[in-house]
Amino acid sequence: MQRKPIDLKTFNTPIFRVFGDEWMLLNVGTLTKMNPMTIGWGFLGTFWSRPIAIVGVRPQRYTYEMLSEADSFTLTAFPPEMRRTLSYCGSHSGRDTDKVLDRGLTPIPSKVVNSPGFNEARLIIECQVAYRDQLEKDRFVDNALIDEIYPDADFHHLIWGEVRHIEEAG
């Protein structure tokens, strides 16, 4: 698929729709060993005067295990007809199955970071890991969130990535 880079200063996407309604794949690894995980929560913005993407991953996820050693990740958005693939990647563990092979995804090298993107994606955001953190129970102001989202106290780890390259199909 032909791709064109998007200047980071002019990048514009309906981020609440992309994360919340359409979902994205968070991919970590290399062309030979990777794990895509569907995410519906995340952030894109500016911090440290740099473009930053923040993703949250629970500690029991295989993706977290891989991310804890990785130097990069990609975020990929797909056309609506790929919704079943994203659903599968969010409900199956990479420890047990090769989600890329199972769903017929085509990994492609990223332009700047080590983690690959996917040829089928309409948007690829390449991120270099810059910071890692973890949500902590005693820092929540709204304890209802703990009851609703974290009944097992498996608080998300936050991975901050500096956005290094963005491209879209077209």
C-alpha cells in the first residue's frame, strides 16, 4: 500500500473517535517477534515541548511484558472493515497465539522506530519510548474509578512515547 508521511505540526485526527470508537492496535516488538494489542484508551498531545503518545497497559498483559523491554511502539488505525481483526487482537493473548498470522496482518518496517506497523493500517504513528509510570491507588481522587475499572487492583502502567513519524495510506 502506498503511504505518505504527515508533518507532525499539521497532523489532525479526531482522536476521541479514533481511540474510543474505532480503536487502535498498539504494536511492540520486531518484524520477527511482535504482539499487537487493541487499545481504546490513550492520549496524543504535547509534553516536554515534544509530540507525545501515552498508552496504558495492564501488568498481566503480554504486551506489557514486551513493552517493559522495548524501546519503541507503534499505534495503528484501520478502516472499519478491520473491526473483527481488532476485536480478536484485544481478546486473545500473544502468549498463546500468533495474532498477526491468525488475522492475516502484514507487518511492515517502520520508517524511524524498531517496532513495525501494518500494511493494512490507514494510519501509523511511530513512537520512541521516553518514560514509564504506573497508576497508584492512593493517587485516585475518584475512588469510584477504582471500584469500576480496577476491582483487582491491576492498575495500568503508562508508557509515554515521543512521536517520531506519522504516515497515512493514500
